[in-house]
Amino acid sequence: MDIETKLREDIWKAIQAHYERTDYTEAVRDAMFHICELLREKSGLADKDGTKLVDAALMGASPAILVNKYETTTEKDIQQGIGFALKGLMQAVRNPLSHEKTNYTQDEADAIILYSNFLLNKIDQSGGTSKIDDIMDLLCDEDFTDTKEYAKLLMKEVPIKKRYDLLLELYNSRAELPQCSLHYFISELLSSLSKAAKDDFNRAVSKSLMKCKDDTNLRMYCHYFMKDTFSHIDKLAQLRIEDLIFKSIESGELVKAIDPETREEKKRCRKGALGTWVDDKLGLLSNKKEIIDVLFHKAERGGASGEYVFNYFSGAMFGNRTFEVWQTRMINRKLKEGDEHFYYALWDDMELFPNEKYRELFGEAYEECAKIINEKNGEGELPF
């Protein structure tokens, strides 16, 4: 019998060396080992082996691998039958090979290997895990559930050996990903990788960002991947991104525009869109100080530049931090001039969650600003 022509390529490669040397017992052992490897890869059950692996992968009410839709009684019977067949191979063939001297003739080995081939073909009808047919379709669904719990549970459905490829696919298609729905899953996916896989991913990211531009690809990198990868990518890529972010923020403007459909007045970011994607990630940048300085100068200048700053970066500028002397003086001056932007930027730290350091620095000017705003708006409380 020319068995090679009757076998899947992967199982033939697994047994070829021993089979061609007529060591049929070892060829059978190779086949059993290959079955377990394939089950681990498809199920993600890296810590199980033998009958326990088959039980978790194919048996029970919620098998990790489905050989069909697993809906009708017939489909469930077939699923369980494949599971029992593989469990039988583990008990009748694999286990004896591991615990006692066993010899198989060529005919016996051919029968076992061909039967294993049949079962593996049945298993390959599945996509791997039980709850996901096409995970990219699921991740790109506009109603994707973006919670930590959901991300952790979904990660269990992604085979370990497929996680790196999935992460790379998400990164390469980042411009098409939905906004604000994959943060927890991508972070969970990254953290599940081995150190070597993380290093490979960071190298791939570095290479792609070496010639990055201020475009959707860069913005979606900042949105989904920057927090977990920026400190690990190549320094040249870091500096290029930091420069593009600085230039974006430096040019940023927010202007009032009429919505053509509703005819309502709305604010529109005319310049500096990239900068708005990193308002909460400035701490990662080596040029953070230069960016903060630019933000204060833009805030002082007011107009469209100031609107941009106060709309997107109030937290970065006025969050609990230490101010330079010139910044403190400028803030006090703007407060004494009755500048509402500075007043409301400080309101949380002055009123809602009193910050004694801020009260000492800005308290007097803040109270003066409150009086000016009250007078401007008439008697009563400040409008919110």
C-alpha cells in the first residue's frame, strides 16, 4: 500500500522518517503525538494531554473544538462520536505505547494511521474554537462588547498559536477597525503573548512606523496600540512619532462651524487631529515638556488655538501637576482678566476636589475671576 498518497500532508510529515525506516511502532507513536499537538493548537488547551485533552477539546456540553454546528441531535452525536473515537485511540494505542513494550506490524500501523487521518479530517472541518466562526468579523462588529470580563472570556476562545497572527492582522488592518471598542481585547491579546512573540510584534510595529505619516494608520496606532508598545519600539520610530505629534498639537485649531444637516453650530477640529488621539498618552513621550509648553502658549493666545487646547488637553495641563513659574504667573493673569476657559479648567481642583496646592497658587485670582464672570452673566450662580 502506498500510504503516503492516502494521508494528509501534515500527518505524513509527522510519521515519514520512522515509516520509511519500517519502524511502524514509532510511526504510530508519531501519529498519536501529532493528534495531540493539533488538538492543543485548535483548542488552546496547552496544559492538557491524552484523554484529558480529548475530553476538554471535543467532549461534554461545551467542547472547545466543534466538528459541525453542534445544534441538532445528529450533529451532537457525531461530535461525541469523534470524541469517543479519539479517546479510544488515546487509551488503546497511545497509552500502551507510553507504558509498555508494544510492536505494530505494517498492516496494523497502516490501519491506525489511516483511521487517525480520517478523524483529523473531521476535526479540520471546524474553525478551531467553539464560539467563533470568524473572529475578525466579531471584532469589527459595531456592537462589540468592550469590557475586561468579555475580553478575558473571548481570549480563551482564541488558540494560543493563533494569537500572534490575530494581533498582527488587527495591527495591519488598524485603519479599518471600529473606534473605541477594542481597547480591552487588544490589551488582553498583547499580554497573553510570550516575551519572544511580543518582541517580534514590536519589531514589526517599529518597521511599519519608520516612515509613518500623519494619517489614519498612525492615529489608530496611537488609539489602540501605543499605550502597550510605544516604550518598546525602535527609538527612531519613537522620535518620528513624537515629532509628528508635536507638530500636530502646535498647529491645532478648533473652530465653530454650521452643521449642513442640522444647521446647528458645532465645534470642528480644523488642524491638529493627530494630537487629539494622544491627550491621555503624553506621559509616554520624551518631548512631553515641550508639548506642555506649547499647550500653555496656545492657551494664552486664545482664539481657535486656545479652543483646541481647552477642549482636548485640559487634563494634561491642569491635572495634579507642578507648574513652572511662568505658567503660574500666566494662569493667575488670565484668571484676573476673567478668562472663563482657565476658570473652568481649574474648577474641579478648586471646588469639587479641593487641591490645597492649587488654592495656594491660584486662590486669590480664581476668586477674582469668579466675580468677573458673575458680573458678566448677571446675578446668581456661575453657569454650568
